[in-house]
Amino acid sequence: MNVHLTPQSEKLLQEQLAQGVYCSPEEVIERALENLASVPAFSARPKTLAEAVAHIRESRKGVRLGGIKLRDLIREGRKN
């Protein structure tokens, strides 16, 4: 596989190689891809609309406004 780098990507790659931590461009790219795969936002992305909605509903459980109504917060925001 051939990969064509943008000038910015090439600059970043050269900077990583100049630090002396990595021996080759392949090693830099492999490490970056390993790090990317470990980030939940990229590896566990919902695949369907229903899954996305379920994820949003699950995420908001337990999130409270301290007894303040959302409508009151909106009104307060408009005052400023």
C-alpha cells in the first residue's frame, strides 16, 4: 500500500523521526494507528441511528440540573 502525505503530515512525521524515538516512518504511523484504535470515539462509534439514540439516552442518565428547570436556564441565558 502506498500512502501520500500532505505537506503538514510529512512535517509532523519528520518531527517525530527527528526526536529519535522511532526508527522508521512505518513505526511512527503504526504507533499513531494503535493510539487511534484505543480511543473509544473511533473504535466504538454507533453504527445505526437507533444505536446512536440509545447511546445518547444512556449517556444522559444521572445528569441533573440541580433542581433547576431547563426552561429557567434558557430564560436566564437570554437575560445576559
